[in-house]
Amino acid sequence: MTHQTQKEKPRVKVEKEFNVPAQQVFDAWLEPDMLSKWMFGPDVREEEVVSLHTDAIEGGTFSFVVRRDGEELDHRGTYREVERPHRLVFTWGVDQEAGDESVVTINIKSTATGCHLTLVHVMDPKWADYAERTREGWTYMLGKLDTILK
């Protein structure tokens, strides 16, 4: 049995089946109108969307600003890979933290009835205590996405 060292990065994995084409699920990760329905906003949690911006090309950035409890939070990152409609890789950080140490990889495989999404979020070791909360968050949001796409 291996013990997790301080330098190992926590890895969260979530999988979800969708009964819609891969392209539809992929686009939901990049379109601000869709993001405001399943990832951010009052339909997802107690927050207000301030602004959602994406430049969905390799090397492009995103900024998702929300207001929670009177405080603005900027979720931001850089797209490392954009391979429509099957693969999306981006860094993830909040506010001043660049997020380069936290990377989210989305793989979407077409199936006979739609597609299968696998999300892997490799986190900075300092966020290790939030790994389970992160898994629960992604699971919840993918459930919201599934409901919206039906």
C-alpha cells in the first residue's frame, strides 16, 4: 500500500452517461449561456453570475465571475487542448491563483445512445482536503447538465 506524499497531486475522477450527441455535451462546456445553467448561477447554487467569458481555443482563456455572499469569485484558466467534440483540457484556479497546478481533462466518447463523459481533475496538493468536495461538486454539476440537455 502506498502512502500519499505531500507532493502527490489529488486526482478526482467523475463519469457520466448522456443521451445526447458528444458535440452537444462538449459545447455545453464552452458556451456561456449553457454554463450559466449547469455550472454557475442561481439554478446551481446561491450565487449571481457577474460575467462568463470563454476564448475556447488552445492557449485561450476563460473567466467565470460569480457573486456569492456579497463576494466576487473569478474562476479562471487556460485551455490547453480543445479537440471538438471529444477532448477538452484546461487549467483551473480561483481569483488570483493562476490555477496552473490544477488541471481538468474532459474526454467524451460517442456511444450507441449518446456519449460517455469522463472528467479527471488533478489538483494542487494544497487542495487535497477538498478532493471529495470537488468530486461531489462535479458530480452535482454534471447531473444538472444532464437534466438541461434532456
